[in-house]
Amino acid sequence: MVLAGVALAGASALYLIDPARHEIYPCLLRATTGLQCPGCGGLRATHQLLHGHSAAAWNLNPLAVLLVPFYALLVCHLGLGLIRGRGIQWTAPRPAVIWLGLGGIILFGILRNLPRF
């Protein structure tokens, strides 16, 4: 229940405070090299999604938009465990899934810094 309250408070703060106007978490990679990390624009994209602007969110960070369904499934999985009285049960993903996800994040980080993208 506390975790849900924290998540709701965080989402409410992100809904109310536009990260594009208030630099909440500056990216160290971007500040030092000028390159965007895979997470750059993630807060701004989430802010746009909370306001229903999916196209603007996509332009800021497509990876953040693509991960929304996976986050929703994770929240539902954990929530069902709590509702059914089993607590939070975490099952680790297979190593292949972890490596595939990590590879996708790295590839996205490389592609987003190429001039064509």
C-alpha cells in the first residue's frame, strides 16, 4: 500500500511539474559529452504521457513510450500478488531476456545519437 502511495505521489508530482521547465535530474553524460543517454527525455516523455500527448512523448524518448506496457504488466503482476495476500513475489527473468533488453537499450542509446535519427 505504501509503494502504491509513493508511486501515486511521484506521478502526481510529475504531472504537475514540467521537467522541460524545471531541470529535476540533469544527465551527467549529456552535460559532459553532449550525447544523449537512453534515458534522456524519459521524465519529459512521462510528463507528456500523463497529459495524454503520446506524439510529443514519442519525440522526446521513444523507448520510454515503448516500455509503458511492460511497466503496466509489472505493476499488475505485483498488485495481484498483494491483493491475493501473497505479498510481492518477484520472479527473475531468464538471462536471455535480460541480455536482449540490455542490448536493446544500448542499441537505442547509439542510434539516438546518430544524425539521421
